[in-house]
Amino acid sequence: MELNPVSPSAPGSLLSKRVMIVAVTLIAILLASGILLTWPAMQDDALIHLRYANSLLHLHRISYGGAQVNSGDSSLLYITVLALLRTIVPSPLLPRFVASASHALLFIGVVFILRRISRDKGDLAQLLALLLLLLLALPSSIRWLDDGMETPLVLIITVLVAMAVLRCQHIANTRWTDALKVALLSFLAVLLRIELMLLLFVASLLSILISRSLTFGGSRAKTNLLFSLSCLCGAVLAVILIVVSTGHFLPDTAVAKSFGLHAWRGTLAMTVETFASSLGFGLGLLLLWLLSFSMQILFSSSSAAVWAANSLFPITLLLATLRGQAIQGIRYFAWTLLFSILWNLFTLPSVTKHRWAFTSFGYALVVVLVLSVPVETHLLAHAFSARIGALNQFRHQDLERLDHLQAVAFDVGDIGYFTGAPICDMAGLVNGRSNAELTYEQRVVRCAAQNPQFAFLNPPQLVDFSTHFDLSNWSVCSVYDLANLRSSDLHYLIASPAVTGQVCAAANATPQPLEPILAQYPGSHLSGRVY
């Protein structure tokens, strides 16, 4: 496969330097406006990371605020970053600060990539790079990259790995310092998300495959071997640290959300739903990948390197299907699509045949994405507003008074962080591997047996819990809307008769009866739940 850059676009082209500067400026304004207008909305799970970070900082162990070490957090690197920053930023908004700063850094990095492509490539590659930049500024990207989770950091690592393997193909000799940088990058990648091992494997494979098309003598083989070994060493060291720190290779979250091969239809259905609900961000990445991949197939030699670089999404989907994994967001696929898109853009050959068709499709996609901004803003406005309101509720209540009471919850992030209470997690994420391996119904039974004093559940979860635990005479102390794209998701803070006064006082609210709420949702949902 020929990897030399093509001639830059001719003067007077549609993507002139002035047009590019104006476009990038407008996209940057769109991104900045989105970050400011959605502040400080966060994902519930972001506060799981923060509670783990607090334990790491104060107790010096990987634990959900207790004595038991467990692997209930999916990112050791992220909780380490939060723990380090926690000493200077005590605010519960710290995950949002980190996510938004990382999103901005990712955007700046793609701007530099666009500049490099504008210098080395033709109009079509520039157009695709501009599309990628626009995708990172859509309201739906704010939803997924500024929610306090580690997703933007994962995408930054993905960009760095892509740039490293692309750089490797253009140099004849790799210095030991370069090898150490690659090893460190691989180490951090696996600590950030264990599934990035697949990214490193593909990067190592690419470094070997592309050597067949470039000749630098014997030094080329040495360069490729050193790059591959560096990736492998960094990844292995990270895996060792993960196992030593938590006792397991896979986090409890992955185990709790895996249901075996028999649940493959559910995984595929959730994948379709994930892309549909991700709006322009997820669907745009998918379309941009398909467009760039099809161009590679049509206009390159369709070498093994092309297929390897574009295999991440299919392989990830296959592995998730075989495990019956619950897919709950585009964050699980975004990095696979981003790596392939970057590879395709930088190795895109000169396009001649059917150029008009690809160019027209690219411009049409730009128009669609621009027009989608007000639509996405409307669709996401309620979810952002509700999450901001819920977070403000938690911050202005005195729930830390409940830190000694036993609780039960399914969405443990907010309630677990703001109360600091021991929580039985019906989702199986933070109570250790033995709890993660149980079925949903078994976890409900286990939580009921702990005789909780208060609970944080939505109506279906309340009904499920009430099939194994008597909620008679329990009271509602507060209601929070953890809204999603499609609808509100009301969660009720409820208390047993013995502690109703204490819980409602902490929530600064007057107790209300729970029975009318339960009466609206007859019947158990246990048989219909996957987790």
C-alpha cells in the first residue's frame, strides 16, 4: 500500500485556507457554548469514580468507601487522576471539570490533525477531517464527552496511539526513548480501559504489516519489532498492576453486565439502540468510518493493513455479542471508530474515480450535522436540565448525615457519593465480585436480606424490591429526575418508619406516603430485566 502523501489542494478550492479558519472558529464556538450551557450536568456513574478516588486518596485502597478491596471501577487511571486532583479541587464537580478539559484538549488535537491533513492531503481528506471536528462539537458529543466519565481521555489515548503507529511507518530507526514513550502510552491506555488492549494489538499488527510496503533495510524490521514489543510490555505491566491492585483482570462492572452467549440478541438490540440514541455523535462517527473505509477499499490496494486498521469496531461488537454484554452508551464504540477514521484519513490515496459522489456525500453530511444542532439541542434540553436540577438538589441537601445508615440502590453514583453510606447495589457494580456474578433477582434478594433503612430507586426498581421486602409505611423524602433522552427517570429517596424523620430532615423535605406510588406500578419486573 502506498503511504506517501498526495499533493495538497489547489488554490481556489472549496476548502481554501480562509474557509477552513472560519469553519474551525465556528465549530469551536459551538463546542464552547455547549460546554457552558450544560454545566454542571453529569452522569450518575461519574460519582462512582469520584467515591473510588476518595477511597484511594484517604484509605489508599481500591474500594467503594470501605475496607474491602474490589474491582468495581472500570478505570484505575481515571480514579488515580481524580484522586490526585482531589487534593486541590474538593468540589463534587471535579469529574465534570476533568471531562470538559479533556474534551477541549481532544478538540485542539483534532484541529492540529486537520491542519496537518490540510497541508499534506487533498480536499476530500480535509473535508472528512472537518467532519470529524464537527462531530466533536455537536450537542450529542457534549452529552457523551462532558458527562464526567473517562470517555474523552479514552479518545485522547486513541489519537495518540494512532499518531504513534502512523509515525512509526515513516522513520527508519526508532530510538530507545521512542520505545519508552510507546511503552508508557500502552501502560496508560490499559490502565484507562482494559479493552484498549485490543487497540494496542491492532497498532502492533499494523506496524508489522506496513513494513512490507516500505523499505528501510534491516533497520525497518528492528523498528517494527521494537514498536510492537513496547506496546506489549506496557500492556502487560498494566495488566499486572490491575490484577495486583484489584485481584481481577476484568472489572466487576464488566462481569455484572455480561449475560453469556444466550443473550446475544439483546446485545445486538442494545447496540442498535445505542447508536440511535447517540444522535449525530455516534451515527456521525459510524457514517464517517463507513465512508472512509469504503474509499480505502475502492482506491487503495485493499491490503491487510487496511482491513486490520478497520477491524476494531467489528471485533469489539463480536466480543460483546459473545459475552452477551450490556451496551449502555456510545462510549463503548467511539474509540474503535475514531482510530479507524484517523488511519483512513492519513493513508487515504488520491481519489479520482467517483470523486464527485464521495465529495457530495461529505458535503451533504456536513449540512445534515449543521441542521441537526437545533434538533439535538431540543431533544437533549430536558435531559441536561433535569440532570443539572438533580445534581443541585443533592448538593444543597445534607445527605452526609445518613452515612451510618444501610441503603439499597440500583443507580448508586449520586446517592452513594453524597451520603457516603454503605449501599447494597442491585446493579452489582460496587459490592465485590461475588455480588457481580449474581443474577439481578439474586441481588435483589441479597439486598432485601440486609434490612436497609433507606433506598434510592425508580418505580420499576421499587416494585422489584417490594416483591422481596415489605415497604409498608415507608415514606418518600425526595424525588430526583435522572432523565435520559427519551423520558424522565424519577428516582425516589425513601425511608423506613424508624428513620423517616432523620432521612427527610437530611433531604430538607416533608415525608410523603410511598403507597400511592407503588399502586401506580403493579406487578414485578424481575422476569423482564437483564440486569
